[in-house]
Amino acid sequence: MNNAYSGKEVEDKLVWLGKFGGNPDGGVSRLLYSKEWVDAQNALKKLLEEEGLAAQFDEVGNLFGRLEGTTFKDETILTGSHVDTVKNGGIYDGQYGIIAGFLALKYLKDTYGPPLRNLEVVSMAEEEGSRFPFSFWGSKNIVGHPSVEEVKHMEDFDGIPFEEAMHKAGFDYKKDPQQVRQDLKAFVELHVEQGNVLEKEGKSVGIVQHIVGQRRFTITLDGEANHAGTTPMGYRKDAMNAASRMICAINDMALEHGDPLVATVGKLILEPNTVNVVPGKATFTLDIRHTHKDALHQFTDEVTAKMNEVASQLGVRIDIDMWMDADPVPMDPNVVKAIQTQCELNKLDYKMMHSGAGHDSQLMAPAMPTAMIFVPSRNGISHSPHEYTKPEQLAVGVNALIGALYELGYKE
Amino acid sequence: MNNAYSGKEVEDKLVWLGKFGGNPDGGVSRLLYSKEWVDAQNALKKLLEEEGLAAQFDEVGNLFGRLEGTTFKDETILTGSHVDTVKNGGIYDGQYGIIAGFLALKYLKDTYGPPLRNLEVVSMAEEEGSRFPFSFWGSKNIVGHPSVEEVKHMEDFDGIPFEEAMHKAGFDYKKDPQQVRQDLKAFVELHVEQGNVLEKEGKSVGIVQHIVGQRRFTITLDGEANHAGTTPMGYRKDAMNAASRMICAINDMALEHGDPLVATVGKLILEPNTVNVVPGKATFTLDIRHTHKDALHQFTDEVTAKMNEVASQLGVRIDIDMWMDADPVPMDPNVVKAIQTQCELNKLDYKMMHSGAGHDSQLMAPAMPTAMIFVPSRNGISHSPHEYTKPEQLAVGVNALIGALYELGYKE
């Protein structure tokens, strides 16, 4: 096949869906089980049904729209993404994967008729963790480990319990939370990159081979707070100086290690944080990500050793606390290959890459063959009303998805 | 002469004076013109009078206690320090110079009778700048440039105007603010070091030859805030990384330059300061001090050039704002010599040094020959209830002051 999906239809539908929870400044706030969320899911259901897709919610509020297959009736290819947003997010993150999935199914039906396997688009209930301190509620329910005991006791920032919010929206826990659909044979998620790699490299499509693993740390340095005027340089145990040497080393080591490793010191707090006092205490975070577990662990070991060495040299006490340790998730080579084959057929300028951010696909991947497609994000911005992808870039992404679903759903 | 002043009298009097504004935790809060301040000055006046010293306030509330000289009646040697404290300060900073001055005059009178020149101890109204955003009110009035127009419009943290507070305490502006006493021929200030040099080097007495000049800066770095997972190391403009390289360079350059130069990055604020976002903005302060103006300026130039170079290399915008520029103040060689001569006679283990902190003496020095004497501060701590100097160390300081005043007041 050679597809030529184009036009402003994708953007128009994103703007339409973005009105549910839309703010005057162009941002969207659509938190799990809120009124805006319910309205959006119901509007999407209507949209699917109008196009002749069989639409239904599961117990927790994931919305599925189905294009029935003719031959392999117990095999379903799933696409889609999450319908919730961060507070004051943009109209691309999540939404794009749903709208693009809908348009891809419509295009395939109109162009090629019914597929061999069932094709479904899913509007997943929740991924961002913006209302309750818990994320991936949608995909976790699909793959059968929703951690019900955990969410049961959660409240949102207004003190509303999770269950109350869920019931009010018309949903409930799954009767059998471990129950998983056996017909799901593949998942393809189309998403904005939320980074600037495609933009910088002038590529239209990213085919994701791995979602990075990440480890997060809090490092606490205890030196000595001293008078900035009366304490000679040689007598100091300056926590800011020690932190600076560690941060320089972390950045140098990460640069030298090279992609796909990233290491970030995003947060730093000094005490007493006063112009004329040598800092006695520094607390900073470290976020390390890599597509391969061994590399992630080895880099952690190297950086830890280096930080301990610097602390020892400068006479400051150091505490390194690792509070997140998520393994990398590889995408399925066959699904990746399906996407790649169609990108080549359709002459799309693609890049094999990894995702440095977390996605529903990392939950889906252990349960079914999964891969992701990215389109560029202007300036790499996301989780902001300034999130933006050009209409023609959005259309190219839909074409890539059409190709992938054709490859997976229309071939023997 | 060979003096052997000793005993717990100094500490007893410090504890006594510390009760005026004393907090339950052992700290002292005695802000300019407060009730505690008025009570302390009045109690000191009574103490001076009971010892037979002629005591009087000037118009603004500096308290002088005078031991009349027999021969050079128009020549006065002044000692003392400031009676105000920081909020929740200790009982040594300021107080010690007043109590020691009083005890020195008492000892000299009792031991040698009246001096050739008048000896006076002064309890200066204010040095710390803790109540109003203005410091050195006491010494500025003594030397004739109190900047009345500036203080006139000031209010304290409770909105009480400066004038109202002054009038309520029973004082007023000087009728002729530029008028300066012509009889003041020398000033010697005894003070706790507020640093850890004497303690580290095991010396009893510091003789100050310079008070450092200081320059203070705010440096603002504008990079790019990016997603910590999706932004490869090579595409970043990380303000924290840039700041770290500058701070390492500042510390390296200061260490290499050596004493008496000190350079301190005491405060740093990141934006957005979040674990999973590459810092887009870093704002930090730099405090540079040196005893010599040329060296202070040259180091500033070198550090500024280095910071600009780092910013340029890393592609972050930099703004360097110098908001304080105070020249170093040399102490008078003859007064220094007088202190040194007596320290040697009395076999006191002294060190020639500089003051890295600001003191009343830097205001006095341009108006009259001035020098300072330091005693050790435990762990270099000051401006804290934990400020501490041992009774025997306090006594050694009083002996050094007795010697200096003897040299200046009892010799032809």
C-alpha cells in the first residue's frame, strides 16, 4: 500500500477534543474522572459510533472503538493513547494518539474495507498521575495489574477519595482485575516526542525501539556553614563547592558515555542559602536514564563512586538515596519492523530512536507485542499550552500509523 | 608594664549585659532603640558611673565613659564596640568590646592611676543593621557622616519609622551631623574574631592590619528548560551545569590565589528546580573579599572573564550584576605597633591578621588612627546563640587591650 493521508482533519479534531477541559490560555486540564474527562470520553464514543465503529467502555472507563476483522476473529491490533492531561497541558500529549487512531481506522476502512484482524482504537482512562498520586491507571487495568489496594486509599488535592470520583463518573473497579483480554496481539502507540531530537535532526517520524529505564536519587551533602569573610578557602567544607564538582563530573561522564544515556541534576537546595555564608548543606536530585539496564546500572555505579570520592576529598558527608528504579522496556522487534517497512514503502523520513519519557506502551509491552511512533514536538516542549506540532507533521504521523496498522491488520 | 588581668569577671559581665534582650535559648536580640537597648545603655551608664568614670550619651545614643587624663587634656584614646546585636545573636559580638574596654579602664586606673591622655570607652548605638536597613549608625555619627537623609525614610519590619523609634528611646539626630570631636587621637576595638583562624592556629590574640574590601554580585544564567528524559546531553543548555563549572572555577582560582582572598557562592536558586527538568535558569551570588583593592579588582576581572567564557562555551546567557563594592580599610601602623609591642612585653601569643568581616573600625579608621584586636571564636561561629569564647581567652584579650591603652594613654 502507499498511503497519502493529509490535511487539517487531525488538527481540527485535536482542537475539538481539547475544548473538553480547555482553558482560556489554550491549555487543557482534563483530570481522571472529572466532568471534563467524562464529557470528552462520551463525545469520543459518539464520534466512534458515528463512523460505524463498535464503541464501548470497560469497567474502569477505558474506551474502545472496534473495526471488526473478517478472518482472524480472535486477534485484535490495538492502537491509541491516554485521554487525561496534566494540569494546564497541551492538546497533543495523549489526545493525538487517540484521534490519530480513530482517523487511521476510518481511512483503512474507507480505503481497504474490513481488515483480516480486528482493529481497535483505545482512549485510555489515565496515564499522567495528575489527579491522584498514581499513574497508568488505564493501561494497568488493560494488562491486569491495576494495584487496586493502592489506589483505594488515595485522595485528590481536594480530598475527594479515588472511589468516590470513579463512581461519580459512572465507573468501578474491574470485577476481576487480573483478567486480561487474550485477543490483543499488538499495540501501537502514536505520540508526540516531547523532546527535540526529531526537530533537531529534521526527521518526520521516530520509531521507538526502547523506552528508557530510569533511576532517581536524592544526594545530601553536609559540610560546614561558615562566615564568608572570616573563613579562609583552605579551612572550608563548602557544600556548594562539593555539589558543583559532582555536577560537573556527572555531566562530563554522561557526555562522554554518549546517547542514549542522560543524567540530570534538576533540583538543588542550599542551606542556609545566604550571600555571606559558606553553604553548610546542599541537597540535589539526580535522574539517570538509559535504554539498557546494564548500562544504567554501570553508570550509576561509576557516578556513585565519583561522588563518594569528591565528598571524601572535600571532607563533606554524603548520603545517596535512590528512590526510583525502573528498568528499561524494549519494544517488540516485529511491531517495530512492521512500522519501519511501511515508513519505507511510504517514503517517510524516519529515525530509529528511543523514548526518554514514560508512556502507556511501557505497561503494555510486557503483556503484548508493542511499539511506538513519534512525531516532532516544537522545541521539545510538552506538558504546557505551548506544546505544538504542525498540522502536516501530525498528518505524516497518521500516515505512519495507517501503514503500521495495515501491515499488522491486513496481512496474513 | 606587665599585666596579668585574669578571672571570670569578663564573662560574668557579658552574661549580665546579655540579659538585656536575652532569649530563653541563650541568644540575645537587642535592636537599635528598642526597650532592651535603652535598658542596656542605661545599665552600662550606671556601671561606668559607679566606677567613677564620667558617663554621657551623645545626641544619637552613643554612650561614652571617660577617665580623665592629667597632661594631654585635648587628646583622647577611645576603645569600645557596638551594643546592638543581630536577631538572636550571642553575648560576645559587640558586647565584649564594651565590657573589655570598661574593665581595661578600671584596671589601668586602679593599677597606674590617671593616664596622661584621656581614656574613653564607648558603647556604640548600632552596627549590625538588624532593625533598619542601614548599618554603622553609631560609628557614622562619631565620624560625622550619618547619612541622615537616608535613615529618615526608613521603617523597621513592624513599620515603625526610624525617627519615631529614636525619639521614643530619648534620642535625636545630631544638631550638626558633620561635627566631629577633634580630641580623638586613636581608636582600638577589641572583638571576637567571628572566624576560625585563631582557633585553628592555636593563637590567643589577633592584631588586625586590614579590614577586607568586598564586592558582591548576583549572576543570572539563562539556558533552556528541557525534559530530562527526552533531551540528549548534547542538545542541552543546562543552567545548573553552567553554574557548577563557574563555581568550580571560582573556588579553584580563589584557592590558587591564596589568603587573604576569599570568594564565596553562598546562594543559588534554580528554575524550575524539578527533578525531571533540565534547569533553564540559575541565579547565584558571589562574595569576593581581599585586604588590597588592586588584588580585589584584579581577581574580579579574572573571575568575570572566566564566567563569561564558560557561559559562551555552553550557550547560556549570563548577566553579572555587582551590587556592593566596598574598598579595603588599612589599620593604622602606629596603633598596630602599640598593640604588638605590649603583646610582646606580656608574652601573648599573637598573630598579625586581617578581618574578613566588617566592623565599626572601618568607619573610624578614615577619621582617626585605628586598629583592632581579636580573640578566638569557637568554631568560628557568630551571630548565633552558639557564639562562644572561653573565659580565659576573653581575659587574654582584655590584657592585650590594657597593654594597648597603656601604650597609647600612659606614654609621652
